[in-house]
Amino acid sequence: MHVLAPPPPGSDLKPVVGAPGLPYIGNTLAVMRRPFEHARLRYEQFGPVSWGWLLGQRIVTVQGPEAAEAVLVNRDKAFANGPAWSFFIGPFFYRGIMLLDFEEHLHHRRIMQQAFNRPRLKSYMDAMASGIGTGLDAWEPSRRFKVYDHVKQLTLDLATDVFMGVDLDRAEADRVNGAFIDAVRAGTAYVRFPVPGLRWHKGLQARKVLEAFFYEHLPAKRRDGGDDLFAALCAAETDDGHRFTDEDVVNHMIFALMAAHDTTTITLTTMAYYLAKYPEWQERLRDEALAVGKPVLAYEDLDGLVQADMVMKEALRLVSPVPGLPRKTVKETSILGHHIPAGVTVVVPQLTNHRMADWWPDPERFDPERFSAERHEDKAHKYAWAPFGGGAHKCIGLHFAGMQVKSILHQLLLRYRWSVPAKYEWPLDTTSLPSPRDGLPVRLDRLENPR
């Protein structure tokens, strides 16, 4: 057991202790490959606040909703996003909204919020409808249909349409998709300098591809406008006349496209997995979709999809698309009575926090009813369920995410039924953003007539 730093003399704060392991490597392999087992062991050994080495940094990990609230609400402004996220993804998602802090972050967020107001959300939803149908109709039923790969392609196609409003041929779409994959994977690179062929180098090259793409299309978007996010960011303006520069628009587009594309893919894939393993829930959601009486959802239909909402929330609990939320301390502070020195990275591990037995009965079990009005287990603490983060940095696109997930799921349920063998357990890869190593192969059957 090792102490991170002694508390100030005369204070009643406790030191943060941990088992750091080897310098640089430390706990990296265990955290990435066995996150749930490792988190439970650390909690049993050290309690909710502990430290270790991860990817070459001293990392304080805070477990449980009380510690998560202390960090995410950030009442004394001791925790900064930019320096923390920059270590992982800064070179690839430079000055995205999540990498800004304090007054600058609020300034950019006020402008960006114009792109996510109710009229804009409705226009995005209308724009998505035909693309969802076209994408799903192109799926070919088989016994080894890989859900993750197909959903990833669909969400990228929707993003290029709804977010960018740009027509891309297949080769260009694949090039942009590949760049996003390389940029995201670079964030968990072991070798964090540009060795050709390794993750970090690929991420830097990917950033150049994405910048060139957006700068190429930006002049026309400024001139012509449109109903897409790209146009919305170009036109967004605060009440006192502040607008984004070209550089701001490009930075926010690269980040927003990554955030929406990957997180939605993970959420839909997780839902597909559990709906395949629990076909009774798949049928319940199909009945709910049929009851809407429309092939395509309208914005006004979203709140009525109560069971789809419960399944989505349970999927987000079991597999949080953003597995950890890092912050860097800009001054000395404390968390649950523990002394935290300045200059330390603190991580809120949402992936594992959502499976803590102290807060979730039978946490490994898929049980959407835990989000029902009768049980509302997520209300045990404000931060017991927080896949979208919290505080000033709570995900700005959370309503868009739910809208897109439900829109795709609705049309999917009306077209297909899918299943997996009774004993199938997916091999979840948690070395970067969580995804199935095998692509989630299912038996996919087309429904000629759902009922």
C-alpha cells in the first residue's frame, strides 16, 4: 500500500492510498482488460478513492456516485477537463467542447447550444428518417450478421448526412470513418509518440484527414446554410452576437461527429445484444413500436416509448460508452475527506461505477425494469446513473443521442428479428471504447409481416 501524497500538516484529511504497481505500466493492463474485476478489488482494498499508475500517469480513481458528484459538479473549480482529456485525445480532438474549461467552455457551450435546441432536434430527426430506412433495407439477413459493423456504418452514414449535410461516395465515407476509428483508438496508445504504423501516429494522420475534409466543405456551408449540424454551428450566435470562427467550427465538428457516432454505435450494439439474449424484451419493444402505428417516429412520439427508454438506460448502465471521465486538478482539493494534490489526474470510471453492488441490486443482471417508475433504482443517488456525465460538462448532445437511438431502433424492430445461441456471451473489448471483439454475430431474419 502506497500513499499518493501526505495531507497538509494540521489538516484532518486522509491520504489517498493504492497499489500503483510498476511505474508507467502500473495497472494499465488490468484496467483495460479486466475493468470490472479490477474495480471491485480496488474498492474492497482501498475504498472509493485510490490511486495507481495508468498509461504513464499517476491516476486517482474515484468509485461510487458520491465521489463522482464531488468531481463532476466541481464546486470549488479544482478539476479541469482540458488538461486531462488532452493527454488521451487532445492531439486528435483538439479544442472540442469537452476539452475546454470554465469561462471559455461556458462561452462555447452557449453558442453550441443553439445547434441542439428543440427546433434543430426536430429537423435532425426528420432528416434522419429516410437514411435510417435506406440503411436498414440494405442489410442482408444471415446467420452470422455482425451487428456492430453494420450499426457503425449506419451511424456514420447518418452523421455525414444529418451532421454534415454533405453527399459522400462510399470511398470518401469509408475514408472519413477510418480516420475517426484511428483517432479514437489513438487515445489509449501505449506508445505516445509518432512511430509510423502505431496507434499514436495513425491518430495524428487521421486528424489531418478530418481537418482537410471540414475545411474543404466549410465555405459552402457558411454560404448556403442548411438543416444540418455543420450549418447550425456556422450560423449559431449568442444574444450578444458572438459566433464561432472557422477554426472553432472545424474543431467542434470533429469532436461532435466522433462523440455522436461512436457512443450511439456502442449503445445500439449493447441494446441489440441484450435484446437478442432476452427475446421476450425484444418482443415487448416490437409491440410498443407497432402500437405507435407509424413506420417512422415523429419527435412527439419519443416520450411515449417507455419500454424502449428503460432498455436504453439499462444498456447505458451495463456498458457506458465513455468508460471513464478524467479531470486534472488545477489546485489542491479533497474528495470524500481525502487529500488530492494539484496536478493529479482523477478519473470517474463510469463503466464500472454503474455495476457497483452498493448501489445496484444484482448489478450484472440485465433488468430494464430497474428504471421503471415503480422501482427507479437510478434515483438512489443523483450520480448513480450518469452515462452522460454531469455538472457544467454534462453531454450537450444527450437528447440528440436518445432521439437517434430510438429512431433507429423503431425502424429496426419493424423490419427484423435477431437472435444469438442460448449460451452466447459477447467478448467485450474494453481496451478503448467498449465494443464486441467478434462484431456481435447474430442470426438476422427479415420480418415480412411483424404480426
